[in-house]
Amino acid sequence: MTGAVDRRSPVALDLRPLLAPRSVAVVGASERPPGTIVLENLKRLGFDGPVYPVNPKHSELQGLPCYPSMRDVGEVDCVAILLPAHRVLGALREAADAGARSAWVLAAGFAEADDEGRHLQAELAVFARERSMPICGPNCVGIVNAHAGVATYSVALPKSVVPGPIGAVVQSGAVCLGLANANRGIGFSTLISSGNEAVADNADYIAYLADDPDTRVIIAFVEGFRRPERFVWAADRARACGKPLLVVKVGRSAVARRAVVAHTGSLAGADAVHDAVMRKHGVVRLDSLDELLEAAELFSKAPLPRGRGIAILTLSGGQIGMVGDIAADMALRLPELGEATVDALRGILPPYSSIANPLDAWGGGDFESTYPKCMGILARDPAVELIAVSRDNPPGMAAREVHQSAVIVEEAARVADGTGKPVVVFGNISTGIEPEVQRLASDLGLPVLQGTRESLRAIEAFVDYATRDAANSSETVSEPGISSGRSPEAEALLKASGPVLDETTSRQLLAACGIRGPAEALATSAGECVAAAERLGYPVVLKVSSRDVPHKTEAGGVLVGLANAEQVSVGYDAIVRRVSAAVPNAHIDGVLVQQMIGQDAVEVILGTFDDPEFGPMVVFGLGGVLVELIKDSTLRPAPVSRADALEMVEGIRGAALLHGFRGRPEADVDALADAIVSLSHFAAGFRGEISAVDVNPLMVLPRGRGVVAVDALVVKQSFVGKELERELMR
């Protein structure tokens, strides 16, 4: 199993000896924590395999024979090492020599600590590679496999940790404890505290859980991606196995993480990249542990909806106002109720009731009767695919209140079973759930959530996951008429160019992948400039041509709308003078004279940048000089499908500008989508060679007339690498 620590291998680790061992040795077992707790946890879960405490100071621990060393134990599936950091490697060697197939290392003091710790961790990883031994940790609280009755885990397990369908992978030990102690009522198949991930990492664990028959939903708390490409592979594996992957990803990157030359790079930070990558690969991203737990409850118990329509049932206008305010910031579709639905509701609610979605079903106060009936009516509406029923169920309710909740829960389960549509009961506070109500709901397989925002966020994620277009998956098919991205012409242009390509060469590259530019000519004097303008026809645009001036407008190197020879002649001299003052050392090749694109075009920005973790990313948004101020953009990993491209176009706030806003002509969105797809394939084809492409503005002409790249900038990878190195040295 040499792939155990091979960062490039697409083959999943065999983690069975680590996560589902049939025998366990505990090196450092003792009468005090954590040495005694591991033994107690194994007993608490009823582990039925052999357990070997190892400590030369004891002959017996908790009724088990205690062994002086691993040499006296022999072969085991997993060895739990509870020793200080400086003694870990020696213990690992002894265990491996004795036949141990995997290990969990509790100790801190490795790469998270100091240079000496980083050296120790590097030695541990090398040892694991040489011995083909999967290792959990170091610096973690360990592993619980509730179905197998295994807990190589250094903290006492609460009674609330019971077998269930949720597999959890958590880099933070404290967060892992929080999830284990949450008493949320969900059952875990596996709890994994991955720690420093010197050997096995979150991608390995996710891939294992994807194939685990006891796991239906995978949740993860991620601080960083040690192997981004392998995480993507594991996410795809989970999706292929039908296992939703729910992730809380924390941490922001430093400002100097990437040297940005192109506008497009400044439009998207690392967090936006993580959002885009996770969405493309079917990962549900959430923002907090509360959201994670509520989503886990929902995903593990409810069938996926067949559409986006949600009906919300409440008991008051006040709840409707609160739900509406919170839902306003989310992508929740609350369709109007059909005529038949409205008529049926009027038949059971008082005449003064307002019939709408969300629905106030209090009626005359007899909601034990009206609430269940309203659920059934809403479920029969063809526009409704999920019913969310508001009902608070905090612990300590009066017996009468518990009975009313039971009526609602039982009817919700009947409606869900009868229609095949998911029904969710949610409370508006997060003080816990009444145990009787929770037991009843669990027995019926009905999700019961808590917290208005957390519940609605879980529902939003649930519906979005269920209705994502398969075309937006990681399997991007080639598009008819779209270049594969890498052509001999493009290769030759890049080879002959410097680190930052001038505008003319940049547009030639774009033309090679199907994105045309305006008619233009390069002038090296005011006279040549006027002659070129006469040939092209007025009005024209003048731009400085210099690879040393990537952002021409800021340097005073652009003039637009020049309508005659005098303006062009004066403009030439003005551009040369301004740019020379703004960038004194710039080499000016001349001034480009360009055909001016009509005023009926929409200015957008299109570009790519090479993310150091996940590779080429495509950015689209509103363009022009205010692009970085407005920052209305969407982002996807390259390459993208046509469906991706159209979703990007519709995903910006200013999408209406492309659809005939205030009498403007409809823009050529089809040609725009083609350009996005083409550029994405270009970026993917030159991964590692092209750092950034900036097309700003890309003019989207009226329907049927295509798009024109008015300005363009291409930056090679080597240039950005040097710029980043200089930035980090400051």
C-alpha cells in the first residue's frame, strides 16, 4: 500500500485498520487520563475485539493484562499512541516492527508548534510512507466508529454519541468535541478528529466514508486543504456514491497570497474560490456548526425534493414577518399558491385569514385541527415540493404543548409518506428540542430542526443540492464549436512574448480561441495616428501600447470618442505625455487606434487567474472602469460548461442590463456564453503557463452581433511568481 501517503495517488487509502480495527493496542495506557479514558471508551461502546494495554509500569489495567511493549503484543490493526511527541516515532517503529497496521497519535508538539515539531512531523510522514502505515493525527483527539464499537479517542464519550448515519471529519479537536457533545439527537457512524493530517487527511477520510455502508451523510470542518486536487477527487467520489458532503470551511488567506496584476484576480479572494470549487463538485458549504448540525439532520432524514418550490406554514403573522426577513437574504423560492389550494384552505380557515405563502394557519386557535389539514393541502399543490412547518419544541414544555407537538409531528410524517415530498418541522429558537418530541420524530424518520436562520439555511442548502443541474458538475463536456484551448498559434504567440503581453498580442491570443477584437492599427506618430483613424472611420479610441502599462486608464493612456483628425492628433501627444509622466520607465511602442464599438453594447469583464490551490478560475462580471468598485462578479473553476457559463451570466446583480434594461436592445448572451466557455478552455489548456487573463471591457453587442474584446491583458505564470516572491520578501 505505497499509496498510503502518496499525495498524487488517485487511489483511496485503505483506512479500515484505522477506522474499523478488529484489534487495538494502547501504548501509554495508565490509570490516569488520557491513558485510562481510551480503555473506558472502548468498554463503553462494547468493542468486542482484543484490546492490549501497553505500559511496562503495569501488569493489569481495567481488568486487562498489560504488556511491557509492542514486541510482546504482536500484530494489531491499530495502535493508539498516547506518548509525548519526542517519544512517538520510537513507539511507531516498535509497533510497525511488531505488525501494527495503522496508528493514531494523540500528542501535540509537532508542526503546529515550532521548527523542531515540524521536523518531527516530517520524520513521522516519511516513516509512514516507508512502512505503508496510515496514521491519524498527530495533535488530535482521535476516532470513534459507533457502529463498530471502536473509540481510539482521548476524551470521555457522552451518552448522546450513538450509532447513526452521519460521518464527521473534523480538523479541530475542540470542534470535534463540540459536535460529539452537542446532544443534537443525530447519530454518528464515525467521528474523526484529523488534527495535523501528517499522513491521512480529510480527503482520505471523506473517500472512506463515501464507501462506508453505515454512512449516509458526510459532514466536515475544514481549516485547510493539504491536497486540493485530492479533496476535489474525494468530493466527486462522495457525490458519485450518493453521499451529500456538508462542509464548514474556515480561514481567510493573507493579502499577499497572490500577486494580482489583472483586475479579475482582485475580484475574487480565496474564499470565493473555495465557494466556486465546492459548488462545482457538489459540496454543500455552510457557515457555522449550528447550520452544519441542522443540515445534517435534514439531509439524513428527508427525501430530496424534486423542485425548488417551498411552502412555509406558521402560527402567526409575527412569525411570518420574522421568517420573511431572514429568508429575504436566501435563495428560497416561495411560489404563489394555486387556485385549488387557496380554495381548499378557505374551506378550513376563517374568512379573515390571509391565504398566502408563508401561511398563517392559526385559524380560530384550534390549530390541532387546522394545522394538519393545511399541511396536506399545501402538499397537494403542484408548485410546492417541500413543506416547512414552524413549531417551537423547546425542552420543558407543558404536557399539553408536548401533545400538540406530537399531533403536528405525526401528521407531518403522514403527509411526507403519502406524497413523497419532504416535510420539515422547525423551531424558531435554539434551546434544544423536547426529548419526547425528538424521540417521536426520530422513530418516524421526520427531521426536526431548531433556530429560524439555521433551519432556513439548512432548507436552502437542501433544495439547492437537490436541484443543481448535472451540467454544472465536475464532468465538463466539450462544447460544439469551442476550441480545446491549446492551439499551435497560441503556443507560438506565448513563446515569442515577454512576461506581460501587450494588448495587441493579448488580443491575438484571444482571437486564437474565438474571441475577436475591434479593427485597429498601431501608430508611432501623430500623423500615423490620424491616417489610421481616417481608414478605420470616426469615432475612434486611442490607447497607449506598452507592456509596462497593464492598466492604461490609471496611467492616462486611454481616450475615447475622438471624432476628427484634430482631436486624434492632439490625443496622440497627450497620451504619450501622460503615460511618460505616470510611468517614467515605461517603454512605449506607440498608440493603438481602434474602431469604437457602438453605444448599444454592454461592457462586461471576463478573465481568468490561476489559483495556487485549485488552478485556473474564470471570472465574469460587469466591466469598465468601475469594475473593482462595483465588484459584481461570478466565479467558476475552469473549464466550464455552457450551462455553467449561462449560470455565471445570470448570477450577477446587473444581469438585467443584458436583457433589454430600460429599452436597451437584448444583448447577445449566447455569444457571451461561448466566449466564457472558450476562455475557460484556454485557461485550462495553459494551466501553469498563464497566470491571468483580463478582458476589460468585453463589449456584448445586441443579439446576433457577437462580442468584441476591446481591451486585453495576458500575464505569464513566471512573471506572477517573481512578483509574489518580491511581495512576500517585504
